[in-house]
Amino acid sequence: MRRQIAGAAALLTAIALAGCGSSSDSGRTQESTVSEAAASSEAKSDDIIIPTDSGELVDEEATPEHLSEFVELGEYKGLSIEADPADGIKENLVVSLDYKTSIDGKEVEGVAAEGLEVTVGQEEVIKGFDEKLVGHKPGDEFSFVLAIPEDYPDDSISGKDVTYDVSILNVYHMSPDIASAFFMDSCKVKKYPRSLFDTWSRIYLNDYAGYSGSGSDAPDKEEVLSSMGLSEEMFEDMIKGIVKEVLVTDSVFQAEGVDRDSEEYQELMNAYLEKSGYSSVEEAVSKGMPEDYIRNNADAAMLKKILIKYEAK
């Protein structure tokens, strides 16, 4: 069984945002359902994948002093991630950017993105978009006009001249998400703590079914798996993948002395909350977003910073 890159951070973020009624940007902002998020992840499952390890579930706790008994870390130092900004954007580099669109000076609602990552030359946004990025550098802000084809599936812009206002955030040889995936792939889980597995199973099922995880109501597992098109084995494999990310991240943080109460970590958590439309952890939790989601996304952001810190120069 294989699963997509950045499983917990990517798929769970999509599910959390959908379940909490927020929107996520991926070229076009829109209200997403969890099933759409799952379908999107499945559609891209042949991109970069992480094999699920064969470790068994055990009735043991992965306490800090025993983490090494559960997971064997791969090498997270020396990856080639950020491109030299002096070289400018060129084909096959990954660009992180924000953009908004307008027609005759009027903003087009929903046709926008924040923190979108595109691989130059793949035409992941729309034909002609990538070539307008070539030569620019991080920090550049610029505009250009594209003539959108009549048969473009979005009626709000099809057949129109659309102005794109773009801000370049960063340029990578490979995105931090993909770097995280390669690193995760190099790690091996020896055994999975059942308590952590059960926790993430419950969170995933509750959120997918639209529950907050509180109260007496609970989703029927068979119904949820059926609606997702997953077998019991596939579901177990997916949850093990999430648990792997948790164990690996905790191990790296332990090795690097990361303090989740530090100002740096709290800034990452607050950035995720702000992007999700919340002002505090308390507000997010009160509206149904599990605190584990929030921590998971802050963890993913911190891990990417660590990978970039130690990247090959």
C-alpha cells in the first residue's frame, strides 16, 4: 500500500478545512467537501508516494525516552531544496506564490491562491501562466494578462482577458513538501503504538463524517469507509502513514531540541490558524477543528524549516 506525499499535513488539512467550513486555495479558492479532498488526493497518488512500513500495532506508548524503539530516522540533512535566488525562475523549478485575478479592474472572486506551489513548465494553473514567471525572483510582484480560452471550464473567466497579480514567495529545486516526503520515505517505523493509531483513526472518522468528536454521536466506520471507497486494510494503512509522520516528527524534534512552546513554533501555529480563519486555538477547537490538526500542521511547517536549515548548499 502506498500513500501520497505529506499525508497528514496535506490530506488532513484539506479535511479539517472542509469539515470546518473554511476554504483552501489550490489555484481556485472554493468551499471543498471532504470527499472532494479525498478524491483529489487519490487522483495524485502516483506522484510522490510513501510506502507504509510493516511494523505491527503494539500496546506500548511512544514516550520520548523510548522513541528510538519505534522509529528509525533517515537522513534529514543535506537535501537540495531552495534554488539560488540570483538565478531567477526557470523551467522545472518549484515556485511558491500568491496570486489574484481581475477583469477590467474588478477582482474575480474565488480565482486566487495563497502559497500555491507550481512546477514551472507543467502548466498546472493555466496555459501561458508558467512562462510569465520565468526570470523573476523571490519578492517580485508583477502583473500580466492572459486570454482565457472560450472552452475553459470556469465561466467566470472563460473567453475573457484576465489580469493576474502575482507575488513570488520562494523558489525551490523541490518543494519542502516533496523534501519532507523523501525524508519520510527514508525513515522506518518498527512498531506502531495502538493508542496513537486509535486516536488518529477516531479523529479522521469523526472529521470526515462531520462530527467534532464530542458528544454521544459517532460515525459508523463501515459507512465512512464505504463512502470513501476504502477497505479496512487501506484505512489502516492510511492511519499508519499519519502515525508514521507523528513518530518521525517527534524524533526529529527531539534530536533538534525543538520546543513546541517556543516563539518560533507558536508563530507557525498562529500562521496556520490565521490562514484557516481563526484567531486562536480555542476558537478553532470550539468550532470543531481538532487540536491535533493544528499541532500537526505546525509540526509540518517546523519540519520543513529544519530540512531547509540543513539543506545542501
